[in-house]
Amino acid sequence: MLVVLLIIRSLIHFAITKIGHTSGINDARIRLIRRYITVTLFLIAILIESFIFGGAQVHDLAVVFSSVFAVIGIALFAIWSILSNITSGIIMFFNFPYKVGDKIEIHDKDFPIKAIIEDIRAFQIHLRLDNGNLVTYPNNLMLQKAVTLIQKDAIDETVDDGVDAI
């Protein structure tokens, strides 16, 4: 069972790496998503091994899972924003039309932003404004707001113009 899970992990890591490279996603984001997959598979392996070795009965697991889900439910309610940003980060890994270096405009009624994407992380996106200020923008808001691509690979042109790189 352990060998099967390791093979599945290797295949999923290969697929994620291939998707990431064909989509032009940087290596740090690829490693982050691969870590999420590894942790999930590790938890599944623990569950399966507890059944295989007979250390767990269905009744015992039902009690453990109901307790864990009760705690997780309360914790999720308390930290829904953080989990929303992580989930948005995963969605953005697989389906996000913009990449690091693109200049975008976020159409927010209260705080419109025109900036260059400097980094895409698990919780937020780092945006560099024209005046040099750094703005961290939550991933979940990035998926909720309308975004316009102003210029592809705008970070390359700022370097070519003699302006310091971001």
C-alpha cells in the first residue's frame, strides 16, 4: 500500500510539474502545490494503514472523525478567510490567466489598482504599483474582482528601459 501511494504521489507530482511548466508558473508555486498533495496523501495513508493493521475499528474512527470534524468546523468558521485564500491560491495555480511580470488592473470600486504582479503566494498576490509601493492583495479577492491584463511581461520592459528591476 505504501508503494502504491508513493507511485501515486510521484505521478501527481510529475503531472503538477508538467502543468506548471507548460503554464509558465514559477517553481515556488509548483513546490507549494506539491506539498499540499503530499500532506493529503500522507493523511490518507495513515487512515488506510490504521484499517490494514487492525488498530482501528469503524466505531473508533467514527468517534475520532466526528470529534476532529467538530473542531475543524469551529476552526474553519474562525479562519474561513485564510482557508479561502489558500483554496483560491490552489485554483489560481491551475486556472489563472496572469503570471508574474504581467501588468494588470483590478476593477475595485473602492480601491482600483494598476500594478505589476511581483509574486503569487499561497495567501496573497504581491503587486508593485507604478510609484514603487508594494501592495499585498488577497487571493480570494483576486478571483472575485474583475481584472484586466494591461500588458504581458511588463516587468521585462521596465528592466530594458533602465529602470531598476522590481
